[in-house]
Amino acid sequence: MIKNKFLIIFTFVSLSLQASGGSIYTRTGIGDVVHHNFGRGFGLGLSGIALADNGYIGGINPATWYKLDMTRFDFGLDYSGFSLTDQNSSAYYSDYSFSGFNFGIPIERDLGITAVIGLQPVTNVKYEVENIINDPILGELSSTYGGNGGLSKMFLGSTYKFANGYVIGASLEYYTGTIEYNSSIAFTGSSSYNPAEYTQLLSFSGNGLSLGILSNDLLNTIEIGGVKDFRLGAYFNYINTLNTDSSLIGQTSAGVINPESEIFDTKIPYKIGLGASFYYYDNFLIAFDYIYQPWSNYEIHLKKDSNLRDLHRVSLGAEYTNPDKRISSAIWEQITLRFGLTFEQTQYEINGEGINQFLISTGFAYPLGVGNTIDFGFQYGKRGTTNSNLIQEDIFKAALSISFGELWFIRHER
């Protein structure tokens, strides 16, 4: 059984890590930020900073891993679709990607000590734009601009629970990834001009750190009408300056132009998050998150990007679980239901117009036996505007993830 699970995981790893989906806004900076990459986070509206659960490793706050009571594997796939509309036309683009994996081991359950390793996408770039122009001198020509790639991270983290119930967590991270930008021009008809194509590759590498804290149950001595296990969480992510290797390759009718290359620094701004979660009676879970990342401080090759501003995101999620479910219960009684809302002031500001995003989410968890689930998450949202010659996007996303649990390293009392 364990061998089969490893085989499934590494089959998924062989797929591309770079999520995609066709958003034109991802040409700015280093693309869309990935906040959550598994089905449960999708269904909860991207919330979970103060949410700890023994059945999942997911979530951006490393302190939430402390509740693991089984050795656990989480991994999955994402689907992204974008319906793009401007003042003249519309188009639909879609793609899917491997959403990463986590592997966690509970080392000392009483002290909340766990070890977690994983591989996750961090940002996405995926777009393509084509313009058809009728020039009175050059004739009809087609110009195409596109980009693809993003950042990913490998991490190793751990947690520790203090006697007062507070938990701290930390992960050491290595960031890597490549973004490819293409531009080409082609002449049609009887034009005597020759086509040309240019490709710029940016390869990133560097390290970072994530720190998290999770409170104990702040209502453990107080009863407030059905509210229980009320917790607060905080998260901080820092990425050291990324070493960036840039190369520019041109291809014309004369052949390949000698590539130009240079190495410079890219500075990714820090990220902070605050969250709260509580249970209403035993079957409703409520989670709230706030994320801030000052993308106005982003720098590449000592230059800032005037099309970037600070990111703010608020999200609210709810989860319903039957408190009396048992293995012998009907399947529908064992299913966990989820719902979420998200508003994000994205980091994009194009032509002086801020790009905002709203998402509505839903999802459910289907049991696969003791300690194992398959999670589905779905999102629909809107981003952008058709004002100022910009693009409005209808967003369709889905996530499928599988969480396997196994009892390893059981200590026998003597």
C-alpha cells in the first residue's frame, strides 16, 4: 500500500509544477501569487492561517502542522480557466497543473513536534496575446507576445507546542523556477519583410523562511453559546534576494542572433498573514484570514515596476462535518461540505487602474477509508475591468487533492 502511494505521488511530480490558466495580468511582475494549492483550501475560500487539523498538512502557516497524528501524504491537481473580455472581443483559455505535495511525520505527538517536507508552486505566469495589424507600408502583420512559467519552492519544516498550548512552526525554503517570455512578428501576404522572434529566459534561485504561530484555545475556560476551540494564528514569509540568470535569444532570417546573458538580483517582498478560526458546536468550522504583501517594493535588476501595488486579501471560509459520522455511516453522512468568499486587492495596477478580484468557493471531502480523503474545491470569480482598455476576467478554477494517512513509528509502552 505504501509503495503504491509513493508511485502515485512521484507520477504526479513528473508533471509540470507551473500552474497556468491564461491571465494576461500575469505578464506583470512574476505573475499570480498562489495562496493555497489543495482542495480543502480552495473550498474554504483560501483561508486557514489559524486552522489546524490532524487530517491535513495544507496551509501556509507551518504552525498548523502540529496536530498530525499519522504519517501523511497530500498532493493534487489544479485546473484553471479564464474567460477574457475587452471592449471588442472575448476568448477562453484553460490549463491544468500538478499542485505540489506535502509529506509529514508526527515525531512526538504530546509536544506537537512534526517534520514536514514538500514541493509547491509559488507564482504562475501564463498568457498569450496576438495582434493583427494592417500597416499601409509594412502590409498585414501579426505580432504575438506570450509568457509561461513561475516560481516553486521546496521546503523542510517543523513545529513545537508549548505547555500553555501555543504552537510555533518554521520552514526553511529553497526557491527556483524559470519564466520564459516570447515575442514574435510575422508578415503575411506579399510582404517582402522576414519574420523575427525573440525569447527571454529568467531563471531564479534563492532561499527563504516561513514562520508561524498558533494560539491555544482562547475559550478553554469560557463558554460562549456553542462557540469552542477559538484560535488565532499569524504567519510571516521572507524570501532572500533571488539570483536571476537572464538570457535573450533572437532569431531572424539571418539565423540565431548571439544570445545575450547577464546575472542580477530580484527582490520579492515579504508576506504576512493573520487568521482566526473556531467551531460552532461540533459540526461547523469558521475560518477568517487576512494577507498583506507589499508588491510596490518588488525589484528586478534594481528597478521597480510601476504596474505593481500592495496586495491585500481577506477571506472567509465555512466547513460542515457530521459530528456523529462513523465508518459504518452512509457515504453521504461522511462527506464534509465547504464554502468560502474571497476579496483581493491584487498587486496589479495597469494604466492607473487597480485590478481587484472577488471569488466564491465551494467544495467537499469524500472519505477513502480511515485517515484518507479525496478533496474537491471549486472557485468562480471576477477580476479586472474593461475600463482604460483593460481586460475583465471570469475565473473558473478547480482543485483535486488526495490525502493519505498511515500509522508509522508507533511507540509501544513498556
